[in-house]
Amino acid sequence: MHQKKEKYQASSSQKQKRNSPDINSQDRKGPQTREKGAENKSRGFKEKSSARKDSGSEKRSDVAAFSKKNSSPRFEYEDDYIFWCRKCNLPLLGEECGICGNKGEILHLSQPADVRFCSPYEREILAGQLISSFGCDPLRERLVLLNKIPGEDKTDEVILDGFIFGVLRFELSEMDYSFEPSLQGAKILIKCAEGRKVELKKTNRHLNGKNIPAELIDSFTGNIKAGDFVLVTAGSLSGYGVSYINGADFTDLKRLAKPEAQSKISAQSDTGVQPELISLSESESSPETGAKVLRVRKVDSSEACLHPEVPDLRACIDANRKHLQILGKNAINTIRGIISRNEYRDLPVYVSFSGGKDSLVVLDLAKAALKQREFKAFFLNTGIEFPETVEFARTFCREMKVPLEEMSSGSAFWDQVEKFGPPAKDFRWCCKVCKLASAGDLQTGKRAYSLPEKEVTNAVAYLTIDGKRKHESFSRARIATSETNPFVPTQLNIFPIRDWRALEVWLYIHWRGLSYNPLYDLGFERVGCWLCPSALAAEYARVKDLHPEMHARWNAFLLEWAKMRGLSEKFIEHGFWRWKELPPKMLRLAEELEISVLPEEKAEDFEIEVVGGISPCKAGGFSVEAGIKGIREKEAADFINVLGKTVYAEELGMLLVKTGTGTVKFFSNGNLLVSSETKEKAVCLFKETAKQFVRLSRCTGCGICKKACPVGAVSIKEGKPHVNETCIRCGKCMESCVVTRYFDKLVPGLDKKLKV
């Protein structure tokens, strides 16, 4: 299990290894669409149009073109499983149980398979969902594991007793949690549930995946709401489904399904009398089936029960002790093996300590591995860290007697956020401003080791032991045991726990008795910057509970930022600010909630601000990011064709230019992203793009460029240059322009900003 293989899968679909086949790919999309459909049917039993009021169909092709992501091969983990001891009822990291000696059964996990213990707060959420939905919580003191799976936001498989009990989701539409049972989970809940129960009449019909009419239902619990997951029984069959209606409406539907009621309705229709419930649509009822009340997801005649053994965390550690010892030994050997190489023996050594669980384990391992070697922990304080994280990092290092070098970015984030706007998942300028600058300063740390100052080269100047793991995300799946830092080439990163899952990390922490960041027990899966756009909305909601003053400051900025761009408060509330280019799931959510995602364009004085220089891209190549003021997106769309083939998606607030050397993306909020395959090409393309923006902003309407164009592609409209699709990009209009000729004086210090 430790010799973990990596491979690429040419297909974009994941291999389907599942322990609970009823939790399928359709279920994982989230219940928003399903619930909305059910909700529409509950409102007087009338269908409601789902067409968006303010969007035209003529724009759909442009939107689709922008929303489509590159179809690149996705990494797949072969170690997407753990073992489970059926006798001791415990999860196992290795095949053999350290308590009874029996071999465990394989428990397959959805990828990336970074299974972990359910935290106390998450356990409260789960219990609250079970009790509010079904009136019971049969799990009590059992060990519960969570395995994150793809979803709209925080989405986890709930695992206990060696099977998947269900899926716990945070719904962005409701900004709250929901719980969907698995087939086995539903069977266990049926035994103690006091609500959300539906009993069907015995039937020989195939029920799985079918819509059920009122005439086939014996009882329907009154607390059911349209869109709820419900527990279903039908004779010897049991399982779960989704309700189309509210429980209060069932009596009316039942009455409507009776033959005498149908006759009465017919008679009323003949006399012109409007019956009370005649508004059932043809799609919801038919002479054969009647009104549809629920959809059955999965039912069968199998039995399910909880394991009689209820072990605790100590037993789990005992069952995995041997495996943990091997894990620790291998990680220590990895650290020693690399730092002992001749070329690294005299270099300073740091442990990257963020205050998180992974860096905590790495620091403990480094302390064991480097007994004869001086090292320091370094903590990059971005200025937007949780106060709990800052306090823990300082306290833990002090108690462990490990020298801590804290590098603070101070108010850098708040100083820059007015220029660049809120950071986004696809525009993380904050990392450059708050992290990379400080990380680069680590080179000065070698002076503390009395080493001679070296020339600035790409040679390794110091070593950093880091806690990155490949199971954290698909983007980290390919990390090697050691790599030079692409942002700081003189830094060599060592990843001794790259193959560990979160469960192994947590078992190691508990086995070693290490204190850890209290935020993990309060509902946070990650403990980075508290306003990070990559954080889950579920976690951001916790910030409001735990630190209302911090949340209020950031929310006030976001609301003002949105107001200036004509965006609604709901745009902020539902987390749309976390993307510049909205992914399909967020576009669907915006349509469902009828939230406009297109900012208004505002006229401003021209300004260009580069964010931190050139950066390597995760997908390959290099990029330059900047903030542009004083250029309207539509103005740019009418002109930037001079650089390359241009596509403008007004509905998405984005302009895309494809050139022979790379791509240019310009967003309606002023963010600019230029990318190419090499540093040199990225810099060159960025400068050319900047020249065109300066040219557009400084244009006097003299018309020299129009005269210089050999194909008549340039025109002057309302004092601004326009370039149409006939442009051959010969560059003659640029050569003749006074603005581009004096570009270096108009935008001084650009090379310095680009760090070239």
C-alpha cells in the first residue's frame, strides 16, 4: 500500500469504484435542480418556467464557448481505498489489524480519497441534520470518517462501520447543509426515524428510479417538504427517494386520485366551474399514473444494521500502530537521505510551518530526523491569518523548543485590495503579495548560519521541508519527493509525507499526542488565510460565527466593491466573488437564483498595476497578472483585435484574445491575465498588451493609424480607435502611433514591476 503508483487516465471520467452503488454520479451533482423542480410542483401543482428573464438565447453560444474548460487528462489515484477490520469495526491503513491480527476488507473511496476523521463540529452538523430530518441520530458515539468528493461546495461521504452512510453537503443555494442517505443508511434510519417516511402499497412494479403517483402511496409523513430526501418502504422493500410535494398537500392529491374525485372534476369542467385542484399539469399526471408524489432512488429487500462493536480513537490507534511506525520511519529516512547529500550538507534547513495539521506532522518528523542538524521553522504570516493560527504556531514552536522565524506581510493585502479587487480562485494576486515576497526573503536567513553570501543564481541556497500531500487535490497529485520552488528557484522543497492521506496525518497526530490548531475542531478542513477565495463557503460561514468583526470588515468591502459594479448583495452572499471566470456550476446557480453576474463598466483614469511579476502556471507555462483601470471592457473588445483573434462574452464579463504566442484574458472588473509557454514570451506578450491598453486610453483621435492601415481595418468612432476582423496584424498602425512610441515614458518602471 505504500508503494503507491501514479498514472494518467486519458478519459475525463473517473473509474467507478463504489461501496454504495446507490450514491451515483447523478446524485453527486447536488439536489438544487431536483429540489427546484419539486418545489415548483408543490406551488399549487403548477409548472414554473425555468427560463431566465434577462438573458437572451442568442448569447448562449458565446457563454458556452467561455465556460468550456480544456479537456486535459486527469490524474487518478490507484490507492483510492483503505481497509476495514470487520471484527474490531475499525478503519485500517494497512491490510492487517494490529489488535486482532485479522486482514481487513478493502473499502473503496471516491477520489481523491483523502479520508479523514469527522471533527466535533462536523459531527454536530451531521447530528443536527439527522434529527431535524428524520427525528433520530443512530450514530451516537461511533467513529465517523468523512471523505471529500466533488461537489458544489463542501461535500463529504459519511463513512462508518465500513460502509457509506450517506453524503453531507453544503448547499450554496440555501447556504446551509443537507444530508442524503445511502441505501444502507436509509435502512438503518427507517428503524428509528420519526419523520420523512413514505409507505408504498405492495406492488410488483419495478420501483428504482421511478416516479410514484399518489394512488400507490399508503402514508406520507406531514413534515416532508418538496425536494426532501425521504425514507421509503414497500412491503419487504426499503430504501429512499426524493419528494416532489409538501406533506400537507398529500391529502389533497390522494383525494384527487380517487375515481369519484376525477368524476367530480370532469363534471365541474363541463359546467364551467373551476375545481380547487384542477391546476395539475399533464406532465405531473396521466390517466394511468395519477399525480406524481415522489421519485424512488433505490429500494431493495436487503437488511442493514450497525456493528455491535463501538470502538474509540485509542483502539483505532492501536489497530494502526505498526503502520504508523513504518510511515514515520520512512518519512524520517526521506528527510535524512536528501539533506545528507554532499551538495546540501552545508545549506540551511527550514521547516515550512503554517500552523496546519500537515506542517505540524512534518515539524515533528523533522525534529526526530535532524537531531544532529540545526534547523528552523518559518511561518509566513500573511496578515490575514486566523488569530488562532498565529497563536498556535508561536506557542507550539516555543513548547517544542524549535526556533521560529516569522515573516509578516503586515497590511500588504489591505493596501493592495483596493487596486486589484477581491482575490479569486483564478486570480490569486494575494499569494504573490502576501506570500511569495516573504518566501523570497528567506534567502537572507542563511546569514544566520554564518554562510558566505552567494551570487543570485538558480543554484539551491537552502532546503525547506514541506507538508504538501498529493491526496489534498488533483492539482497536487503529481508532486515528487523533492522539487525546486518554481517561485523561488533557490529553494529546494522536500515532501516527506506526500503519499499520506488525511486519516494517516490525524492518526499520527493522536498517536504522538501532538497539540493541534483548535480551528480543526471548530469546522475547518483547512486553516489558511481566513478570507481565501479557495476556502469553502461552508468554512467562510463559520468565520462569521467565530470572528464577526473580521467577517464584517471583509463583507463591508465586498458589498461596496459589488455596489460600485452594479452587482447585488446576493452576488456576495452566495460567493460569486470567488471567481473571475465563473465555472458552469456557478453559472447554473446564478440562473437558478436569478442573480446577475455581469458587472457594470465604470469610467476611470487609466492605471496599470502588475501583481508580483511572472509566475509559473499549474497547467504549464508562465503568466503575468495585472489590474487595469480606466479601460472599459467593451472599448477593449472593439480594439484589442489588433493583438489576435478575439472572443468577447459580455454575459460573462470576459474578453479573450488568442495570439500566436499565448493568450490574454481581460475581465470586466479590470483584472488582466496574460499567459504563454515561456517567461520571455509571457513578458513580451504582456508588454504588447499593455501598449495597446495605453494606446486606447491615450488616443487623441488623430487618425494616423487609420491612414497607416493597409487593409482599412482601423476606424475612429467617438474619438476612440476601432479595429475590425479584417486586421492582418501587420503592426503598421502601432508603428505610426505616437502613444506606443513613448510607451516607456508613459508607463515607467514596467520592467522593474515585472522583475525582468
